[in-house]
Amino acid sequence: MNKINVQFKYLSAAFIVLAMFIFSGLNAVSQTTVNITLCEDNTLYEDSTGGTSNGAGQYFFSGTTVSEQIRRGLIKFYVEKDIPQCAIITDVSLRLHMSRTVSGDKNVELRNVEKSWGASFSDAIGEEGSGTQAEQGDATWRHTFYDTEMWTNPGGDFSSTPSAVIPVGGIGFYTWNSPDMIQDVQSWVDDPSSNYGWLLYGTEDESATSKRFDSRESDSTNFIPVLTVTYTVNAISLYSVSLIEGFYDGIEMIPDTLKITLRNPTSPYAPVDSDQGLSFTFGDVYSCFSSPTGLYYIVVNHRNSIETWSKFPVSLTQNFGDFYGFSDAANKAYGDNQVFKINNYCIYSGDVDQDGLVDITDGGLVDNDASIFATGYIPTDVNGDDLADIADASIVDNNANNFVSKITP
């Protein structure tokens, strides 16, 4: 079976986080420990042509062979599946099973990888030490994704200092654990798009130091890699879904920045806290707030859409995962202030000048930019195609004719 595609960050992290929150009963007043096995791995086999890989093999390697050929292992865990983004990481350890070696104790370092890489269908035969022909999407000595995307430096792009280092000797289990690994995982949780995993950097200044580790495809489930993470959550963790009319095509939404604000439930409904983040393709965004447990209106703002409030104040709890979906029904928004588009309810688009209503002024701004063929990340791009044109003007004109404006308590 093929490894997880490297575009996994859009493999609906939305649904993964939602399922985790709804079904896991997350309560992190005390520390929570999880064992993560969802990962991908590969080996960079020293090869000037960059044609060798082992993306679907049972093993990956580090160190040097008897003939002084370098091997560097790659491993990446999808921490977003099991750890909420508001988590504070307190401990991290990586356990690998080393199943074959030609040397005694040799240091094996974990280095932070600095580019995305792939693990595809390539599956070496025998002991797998020589690898096999790379398949499309595999990492190789020269390629991050065979055979179109390259490392800046042959042999991989990785940090100059190790996150952890331990001596690896005879066959058995080995565990890496360090404060720098905690920092690595914390950065991946805070920003999943920065998670490129670790490179296993063995002793490379002498021959015959190679170590073979069992991969996630190992025939023995007891030998597969395990990342153990301990964390706490001391914040309101809100997972919300809100679709933007112009950016939604009926199947998915063009990802864009959304600002989520919590407001007091009583007049004058003062803002208490806010968080800004990139939505995923289903309109989902994950927010962390330092506010105490309580009732709050949830307010969504987008660069050229109508400010939209939750129907009622919502009970949100620290140390627990909360969910609010605007797209389920019109009445999930205050004043039922949403528009139905194909199969979901969406926040109205077209408030280009962000004054709380869609009117002739917004239409004029779009017309002006369309007349000069303006492009890029601009407020007048109401449908997210990086261009101001008649399609944007149509959305604005329609909502202006219907006197669309924000509705608040």
C-alpha cells in the first residue's frame, strides 16, 4: 500500500481534529500521553543520479556501508491526528527497533528536516540495504519528490545541529528523548505545515557504521516506530467551520485567512480574545484562546465578507475541545444571516471595504480594480482566484441588490 501522500496536511485535518474532539473526551487538566504510529519513512541512498529509494520498504537506514556509501533515514509523524493545536508539549520520545547492523556502538542523531519529502511505491528486495529504483514521489539522495523536485543540497536539507543523539549498538529497541525534540514537536503542532520530520544521521566519517531500523511497513507491529508525546491543554480549543460564499464551489473552499473572535454575551458585547488562522478546504479553522471557561458569541471575519456572529452565545470550556459549525444551517448565524449555496450555508461575500454592508461602494472598488486587471491577494478578489474581474463584480452586485449587511445583537 502506498505511503501517506505528502499533501496530507490537507487530508482533512478538519475531520481528524473534529473526530478527536467529539469522540475522545479530551480533558487535559492533567497531562495526556499519546503513542503516535501514523508516520511515513524512507532512506536517502547515496547516489549521484538520485534514482534510488525505498518508500514502501520494511526498513530504513542510517550510517555508512562497508563500501563507504552513506545512508540517511527519514521519518515523519502526523502529530496533528492525536494532539490538539493548543497543546503545550511537555515530553517527547522516539522509539525505533534496530534489526540489523555491521558495527558496534555508533551515534545516531535526529536532525530536523527542512523540506517536504515523499515516500511512494518503491519497495527494495532482500535486506533492502541497496534500495531499489525510485518511484514517482519518492525521496532520493537528490530529490525531495522523484523526479521533479530537488533538495537544495544532495543528501537532504536538515538542521546543522542534532535534536537528539544516542549510541546505537546491537539489535534491539532504542529511544531518543531530549528538550530539543520537545521544541520540534511543539513547532509541528503549532504549525503543521512546518512538519517535515527528522533525518537519522549516523556516523559517516568511517566505513561500516550502518544501522537498519524497522519501518511502519514492518511485518511485526511490535517493531514499528512509535512517537510518544505528553502534553497539557490550558486554553479554549475551538474548531469551527464557516464557508465563504465567493470562495466555496459547492465541494470545497479555497483556503484563506479567517479571524475568529470571542465576544462577551451581554451588551456591549466587548471582544474578549481573538485568533487568526488559515482555513482548510472545508472552511474549518482551529483557534486557541486564553479566555476562561464561559459563554461567548463566536464572530467570524474575512477580508471581503460580512462579519458573522453565532446565533447565540456558546458555552466554551478550557481544557476541552469545542466545536461550532456555521455551515450546517442558516440559523447557526445571528439573524439567520447566511446564504445557501449548492449544499451548504455560507457567509455572505462582497464587503470589500469592511464597513458592515455590501453596497455600491464595494461594487465601485471591484470595478476599478477590474478595469486595470488587478491581480494578487487583494480585497476586491471576492472569489479567491487572485484576479478582480466580472465574476467578483457579479457577487458584489447581487448582494448589494439584496441589501446584505452584518446583523449583530
